[in-house]
Amino acid sequence: MTKDDVDLLKHCLSYGRYFKCIPVDWDYKSGRVIVKSRRQQIFVYFSILLNFLAMLCRIYSVSLHPSSIVACVEAATGAVLYTVNFLIRLDVPVDVKVVQMVNLIICETSIVDPQFSRMRLIIRLCLYTIGITGSLISALLGILTIAAPCQPLLLSSLRCHDSIFLIKNCAWLIKLIFGIVEFILFMGITIASFYYICEVLMQGIAFLWMDCLSFVKRYDQGTQNIVGYRKLQIFEKCLNSCIRPRIFVAAALAIPGIQIMMCTIGVVLFRSGEVDTVKASIFLWSCFVLSIFTMIMFSAAAQISNLSIKWLMRCRWNLKKKSERKLYKSMAPLRLEFGNNFVERLTPLVQEFCVRQTVSFLLVMG
């Protein structure tokens, strides 16, 4: 990691310390990520419990109030997004392997190479965009709770009937409390998801991608031998053990679907008779951010597989020693796994699938 990447990680963990939503913290003495004490983790588990209860309430609120199809789809998309974020942050008990992998990426300095500066800048801009968008949505949910408490998905909608807020005494104070609770809950789950999605998944994939590019370059220059490929395989196994069961599964399977629904809703809102520019812009901007994230994630993972396959096919003709030929037979291409599947060369075409499905939904709804 570069200094800017480490600073971004520190900011994320400092917000996690403030909202009690991340089970790890930054140790300024050792300059590493450490697991919080059991006493501190109690607050994190309590926030997970609150997010779980809020998730159930949001899912229930979607079916509680009759409304138009577009409004129901809006609320359902928000509920699915909240549920996916909850599953991503559900790190119980704390996976120590994830902490060790993050520390390995922090301590590794061989990838801090000028040739990767533009690549790292693009990834960093993507991470900043995701963080700012999550904070903006959290603030807008709090404001929406105060201005329109009976909107589906909001916790305050549970106290509504026929779009009328039932609490009359000190209604403004109750709405303000609901708004603060909405902001804290969504901000907490956003920060926790940002840590696992961006600092663990995205940085891990980017690190392996750049390390693979660097290895191929050194091998072509004659400064690296076939044994160096083992290092890539070891990190690939560590990365898969950290992201395959939960993080990558949620990101790879759910985020493209959410992207399709957000784009569809945004276009429908712009085409409707009563154009809600702010709401439509939020949906389309969120769709744009998710599409950039999925393109970088799947493209980098596919590039890792392609680079390793091409290198294995090419280096077989350069092996002269018998020990190297035996070692070559035991080598397999690098591939990142999510659940029982893995990313291959054609996986980035998921964006084409998202575009086709969005157009299909718009034709059906139009």
C-alpha cells in the first residue's frame, strides 16, 4: 500500500471506532491493524444486532403500506441493499485471517512502483466515491425521515397509517429522533461494508493483480524464476479464504442485481409525470458508482486469471531443469473464487448482462 492508501484505511477505521461498527482498529505504535478487545467487540456485536433488527423492520415496512409499483420497487431495492450490507459486515466471530491479510498488504512495499501509480489513483478515486456516496445517502435518509416519515423502508413508517404519522405529541421531536437513528444505523453499516468491500476485497484483488503484473515483468527480464510463482499462489489461497465465503459472494451476486434495479428506477422516475429529480439522480448516481465498482472488481480478477494462464503456457518452453519441469506440472492458474464459482476471462461481461436486463425491464414497464 502507498501512504495515501494507508491514510484512507486509517480514516475508515477511525470512523469505525466512532460508530462502534468495525471489530478491528489501527494500532499507531506498531502501524498495523489489530483486533479489538472482547470488551470493545461487545459494542460491535450490539451494533450488528441493531442492524439486524433494522433490516427486519425495513423488509416489513415494504409490505406494510400500499403504494405504486415504482414506490414498492424503490423500497424493495433499498431493503435488499441494506440486507446485502448487513451480510457483508456479518463478521462473527472476527476472522483473524482477514486482519493478517490486510497487514500483509500494508507491509508489502514491492508493489509501490511508479508504473502502478495511475492504476492505484483510479482505484483510490473509486473508493473515495463509494465512501462519499454512502455518507450522502445516510444523510439524505435522515433528512427524508424528518420531512416524509411515512415513506416505505424508513423505520418511522412503522408508526404511520394511510400515509399519516400517528404520533401527534411532540411529533417534530420524534421525527428528529427517528432521523438521527436512521443516519447512525445506515452510516454504521456503510462504514463496516466499506471496510470489507473496499479495504479487504478491492485492495486484495488490486494487490494480487499488480503483484502478478510485476512478476511477469521480472520473469521476462530474467530477474525472477519459476519459484516466484509460488508466492502468488500462496497469496491467492489466503485471499480466497478471506473473501470467498461471504464478502465476494455478496458483492459478485447481489451488487449487479441492485445495479440493474437502481438504473431502471432512475430512468422510470425521470420519465414519469411527476419527475422527482433529486431521487432519480440519487438512483442513477448510485447505479453509476456500482457499475464502476463491478467493472474494476471483475476486470481485475479476470486479468489475474488471464495473466497466469498466458504465463503458464509461455514459460513451459523455457524450462531446462528437471526440477523446474516437475514444479511446473503442479502449478495451476490463479483464480479468485466466490462460493463454488470463480472469475474467468468472460466474467466481466456481467456488465453487458446488466445493460440488457435494464433495457428489458424498461421495455416491460414502458
